[in-house]
Amino acid sequence: MKNLDQIKGQQAVVRHLENALSDGKISQAYLITGEEGMGKKTIARAFAAALLCEDRKQGSYLSCGRCRSCHQIETDNHPDLKVIAHEKPQIISVDEIRSQVVSDVDIRPYQNGRKVYIIPDAQLMNEQAQNALLKTLEEPPDYAVIILLSTNENMMLSTIRSRCIRLPLSPLPEETIKEALRTDYHIPDYRADQIVRFARGNLGKSVEMAQEDDFLNDLHKAGEMMSQVVRRPSYEWSEYIELLTEDKSRYDFYLGLFIDYYRDILLLKAGGDPRRLMFFDEEDTIREEAGGYGFPGLLECEQALFLAQKRLKENVKPELVFFELFQALSDNYER
Ligand SMILES: [Zn+2]
């Protein structure tokens, strides 16, 4: 388990929590926002651990890591730390909020005078659930601290938001992510350099990319598709189009990779440093493509890629969008 001083980046949020702890001025409701992978849960748990630690020094914001309470948090069975669970993946129901928060909060803490509730994915609470929670947020018992974690602040009722101290997380600088990948996750330098370009400031995502083969597979697949589309006749594109359209949640992801691929072509075309390539394994193919396109053609391709993105957002049939995109990419390729 991490202490607050081990959180990478997010200085504004971490400092706020540290000050609250060392001054003993704890609010009863916090709303931590940021996309998946940015560290909402890690920060909330570090804060909870410090709040519940039985051996925290006066004026300190660090949990001791050794007391009974710290051990219980480490092993996920602290009686005064409640992490709200939900059965359906896409919704937190009013019953779940009632049983796990509203009626639980009146039971006094067992150990150290505080009780902490963490609600992950708080944006999944439907309106009823939020309204039920609101009553507790309006008059919480003084020992209760409620920490809401949300990927989307706008899905929270304004009445909930206004009761919470709001702590928005921000994307991390590339250097911070690289450093964390190297020191905490022992990812070799060259891999950290490659991954950080795709992570867009999200440490959790970077770690996931570094540890799973999936991302590298996807990257490879996207690169292969792009290189084959311009080399094969259009009647052979259907297998790619099928692959692209079988999972709606992945269109944007792939299209994003295609855009990166064409940036790579442009990079080599312009004589840029191949170490900056996102598709690091495909330098030879990309170099060949850079030779097969003229600059005007590449600009056309870029426009076609952005047009495709726009049309997918407008719900144009994806089969059509990808086919027309491939056509534009292929038509501009001179070989
Ligand atoms: Zn402790």
C-alpha cells in the first residue's frame, strides 16, 4: 500500500490531503475525479490509511504501515474502511447505497474513531442512488469521511458535487511516467520511452500497456492493417473491416492508432528521428510508405483520418467509414 508521499505527480491534490491530515482539518466528503488509471483509488486508500492509522504521529500525514489498522487495510479487512461494491457492472443502485452507506453510517466506528467510505465509479450511481447518498452527505455523523471517485464529474448531481471538496487529477508529464515505469515497475528504458507516447499522461494506462501483451498486439495489428491496405486490392479489405467493426468500443482506439501511424510516415518523410516513431517495430515498412507517398498525398490521408473520426461520432455506418478511409489512404499512395 502506498503512502501519500509515494504518489507520483498530482501535487495539488496530494498536498491538499496532506495539509488536511497534518492540520487535523478533515472534510467529510471528497470527490476525486480523473480518468481510469490516473490513481484515484491509490490516493483514496493512502488517505484512508492515514486517517485510520492508530500510530500516526501528531502533525504527520503518513500512515505508519505497522499498526493493526495499517495491516487490516493492507489485507482489505479493516472494519472501518468500506469500499462500496456493486453487482451490475454499469450501475450502482439505490439499494446498494442504502445498505452499504446510508444505514451503515450510523454504526459507530469499531477502532480508531473514524469511518471511511470509498465509492469507486461514483458516476455509476443512478439518480435515486445519488439522492439517497445526498441525505448522508447533508448530515454525516462527525466520524464519517466519504470519498467519491469519479471518471466523470458531470454525471454527478450538482447537489452532491457542492457538498464535496473537489479534487481533480491531471495528466502526468512524460518524464514522471517514464521515471515511475523504470523505478517502480522495472520496465526497461527503451520500452518506457515507447509506451509513454501512447499513454497521454495516464500512469495506470502506461503500466497496463507495459505489462500486458495485448497492447503490443493491438499496435502490431493496427500497423499491419495500415501497411496492407495500401498494398492490397480493395476486395481484400473486408477481413480488416470485419475486425475493426466487431467491437464498437474499439473503433476510436484503432482510428487513434491509424492516425499515429500516419504521423510516423510523415515523421520519416520529413527526415525526423526514427527513435521518435510510435510504431517502433515497423520502421522499415513505414520508411517504404514514406517513399510511396508525396507530401500532398499524406496531407489528404490525414484529412481522411480526421474525417473518419468525425463520421464515426456522427454514427455513420462504420463499415462504410472504414472502407472510404481505406480508399483515400490507398488512392493517395503512389508506390
Ligand atoms: Zn498505522
